[in-house]
Amino acid sequence: MSQQSKIVILFGRSGCGKGTQAKLLIKEFGFEYLGSGDLLRGRNTQDDFTGKKLKKVMEEGRLVPSPVMFKIWTEKVEEMKDKIDKKGIIFDGSPRTLLEAELINDVFKWYEWDNVKVVLLDISEKEAFDRLTKRRICKKCGKLIPWVGDFRGMKVCNDCGGELITREDDQPKAIRERLDFFNKDVQPAIEYYEKQERLIRVDGDKSIEDVYYDIKKEIQ
Ligand SMILES: [Zn+2]
């Protein structure tokens, strides 16, 4: 494999801005991207047992168990191996647990990928909760206005002047559950990388530009 290709694992609570940062990194460095959400949404259209069951489990908002998640994930990784070797990749949404972190570690060894950067976009639970419950959407054009930086003071859409309203799926109860999951299941995976002194912690409270700058500095 080329020594240059990087494997980047992005961690962080919902609302930390992972998706935005992944997009910026891809744009500048040409990384491949593998997000667990997209992966599952792609797999659940297949007409086999797992496809149909996935559809049901996801509709009910339940978690896909690790062995199933991992099977789908490794199939995709195998399929993308050449591209990953060439361009590097960003993993978003995996690993979700300590078990998955340990397994993914072995997968990376198997594929001889040793340039692995584990980045945590660190925001507090309160900040995550605020961002997810207070972000708004433009009633007129549908633009999503994040609850971060200068956007907080925005009164009307800066594209079309439309009214800003709260999204229906940003309900406190569902958000609470996502944040609890992070504390209970994802946190041990993060501690695993921390113990190995591989965890890169980036302050996610900063502006999008500053967070991006910090990530770039750390992974280059
Ligand atoms: Zn608008």
C-alpha cells in the first residue's frame, strides 16, 4: 500500500459537526467516505433476510447489532480496498462500541493499514443537546441552520429571508436517547483509543473553520 493513504476515524456526539468536517476533508484531500448510516440505508434495499430485517429494525429506530453491522461494514471495506489504498478513507459512525473498536483494529491490521488517525470532535453533552434541539430549518427553502457560532443569532434565513422553525425530528426525547447511547456504548471505544495513546482530541466548540484547521493540523 502507499504510505500516504490515511485512515481517519471520526468520533463525536450527535451534533458535533462530523458530517460537515468529513465533507471539507473529502473536498480538500479526496478521501473516500464510509458512513454507517448510508451503508445501512444502502443495504436495507436488498431483497434478502438481512435487507428486509434491517429495514424493519431501522424503521423502529432500534440498533443494528454489532455482528450484523460488522459483516456489512467489512464487505464494503473489502469492496473498497483498492480505492482506500489509493486515496485514504474517512470512517464515520464506526466503531460504535468497544467490541467494534477491537474488531476494526484487527481489520486494519489484516489490510495492512497502519496510518490510522482517530479523531474525536469533542463537544459537551449540554452543547450537543442545545445544538440538536435548537437548530432550525428555513420554512421556505429548507436550509438547515445549525445552532453554532453566528448562526445562533440569526432571525431569518440568510439565503431567502424565510422564517426559521424547529425540525419535527429534533425532539428532546429522541435526542436524549442518542446522547445516552454515546455515553454508554461509544465512550468505552473512545477510552480504548485513549489508552493506546492514539486518540486525537479536537475542541468541537470552536467555529467550523477553526475545527477544520485543528483537524488538518493533527492528521497531516
Ligand atoms: Zn431560506
